[in-house]
Amino acid sequence: MAANHVQSPSPPDTGHRSYDYVRYEGRDWRFFEPVYARMRPSPPVLDVGSGLGFFVECCQRHGTSVVGLELSKEGIAASASRHLPIVRGDLTQQFPFRDNVFGSALAHHVLEHVPLPQERWIIREVNRVLRPGGLFFAVSPNKFHPRARDEPDHVNLFTPRELGKELRAAGFRNVSLAPNYWRLFRGSGRTVGRARSAAAGIMWKIAPLDRFAASSAALAWK
């Protein structure tokens, strides 16, 4: 899967060689079951910024071929302890894979952690390594969300529509904002939560207003 070298427009990312994953305490691969169900990914799958490897493990549990790309030593160590297929690599540099090799890719709360030029580089690299017709699922905080700026490492926030524009500019031919939902209708209880989740999705389809979206999420096909 090795790629020919192409110079990145940005210097290496030294800030994410180490990362504190405290907000993921208590989670495991089951956290990504809804993401897997929403994607229904075609293998092989690339997890861009795989963190502690939970989505990689989720794919494996479903018998889906997958590899993670991660920079932080903490993410690499946690993944290695569970024998997950992870490649250590800097997302702001060329991905260590050939063109047109992956059927699907995920970037789950990754793009907001890098400045705009690096974000655009990452999206273009995802497009490069996906096969024609391949699916990319990108999820980031919506800049209108009240807690979106709580984390100091959130340096590049955008709305769902702005994310859609970024994906189209990177060469994705078909972009859907359907995964978004109205945060005002999101519940926390199991029964009430399911009902509110359904209402949240319906409200987004009726009135897809960036200001009320709980996240900035998009499905994009190469």
C-alpha cells in the first residue's frame, strides 16, 4: 500500500505526537456501533486519526478489513495492547498508502484539531487513497454548538454546509449532510433519547439549519 512521496504543504504536526484521551475514559469499541451502522463501510476501511483504536476494533468485530492511521504515542500504545492494525503516521503529511486502495474512510472528530490548510490536505489525501465510488464519513463539532470551543485543541470549527463545501472542493463528487440532527431535540435517556433522536433527524430534514445542528457531519463519495 506504500505511496510515492509527495511534499506536504505544511510542516510536520508536532503537537499531536502525544495526546490526552481522558474524555474517552469508560468507552470501548461499542461506542462506534452507530457510526459503523450509519456507514455500512465497504472494505478495506481507513480510520483517519484512529485514536485509541475503538472504530478499528469495531470494524474487526464485524469482520471488516480495516487499518488505522494515528500519530499519538498514547493511541499507538493503546491499539498495540489490543493487537489492532494501526500505522503510525502524521495526517498532515502524505498518507503512507497508494492511490485508490480503500473502500471507505472515517475521520471522527479529527479535522477540528488542525488548521484549515492541514484540514484541506487531509481531505484531499482521503480522496486520493479511496477507490472510485468510495465513501468518506467526516464528523466534527459544529462551530455553533455551545461547547464546541471548550477544548483548546479545537482550532478549526465549521458548520455542516461549510464542511460540505470543503469536501466538494477536495474532489468528492457527491456529498450528503443527512447524518446531522438538531441538537435541541437530542435526549439522554434510553427511551426518551431514541424518540428525541428520531425527532432531531426529522427536524434537520425539514429545516436543515446549521445553527441548530449538533455536529458537522457529512457522507461523501469519490
